[in-house]
Amino acid sequence: MSAQQPRIVCQFSCGAASAVATKLALAQYCATHDVQVINAFLTNEHEDNRRFLLDCQEWFGQKIVQLRDEKYGADIIQVFRRERFMKSRNGAPCTKLLKRRLLDTWKQPGNIMVFGYTAEEVDRLEDFRERNPNRPSSRL
């Protein structure tokens, strides 16, 4: 693995699309790049997400780094109570505070980020592009 290759970071959400995107990224780049798989742990997610994460970790053949917010205890209810709203036109505060901000702490300049979207989620990709105008993005 070349030290000059950019690090590839797969954001695994415990969903099928991110599982497939991660598996494809590992298959294509694991031999030539440092590929990291990260997940933002939320206490309020269905318990089956943890089982699926462990199954995927075995399928990937690679550890998934679980990041956990400490300010709000990884708890969406605490975010709603402390921030005093559930959702605005800019989205839900729990997404920003428990996922995006936390996952951003893992990023390094030059990282290639991998997200899994389905064909029906083009709007999510467009939202990402609007929030990150200086980041190149492409679809596989």
C-alpha cells in the first residue's frame, strides 16, 4: 500500500446501500489504499442495527470503527431537549450533531468518502453536494 494514496473512508450507516458501497470500495481499493469503515452509534437505533453491523464487519473482513457522541450521550431525545426542536427546514439537529459532526471529526484532508445511496435517494446526494460545494463527488 502506497503512503501517497489517499485514505478512503466508508461511512457505514447500518443500511443495505452503505453495506454494498462499503463492500465494493473494499473489493476495489483494499489492496492499494488505507480503507477505513466508520459508523456513528446512536442509542435510539433499532437493536438489530448492531447485529447487522457485526454481520457486515464479518462480511467485509474488516473492523468497523464505531464513533459515539459524548455531549448528548448518542441520544436523539437529549438533542431534541437541549436544542429545543426536532426538525427545521435545514434538517434535524440530531443528524447534524450525532452523525455529521461526529463523522467529520474522523475525516482528514484528501480523504475519499464513500456513502451508500439507492437510486431513489438522488435527493440525498444533491443535498450533500449543496452542503459540500468544494468536495468532488461522483456516482458509481
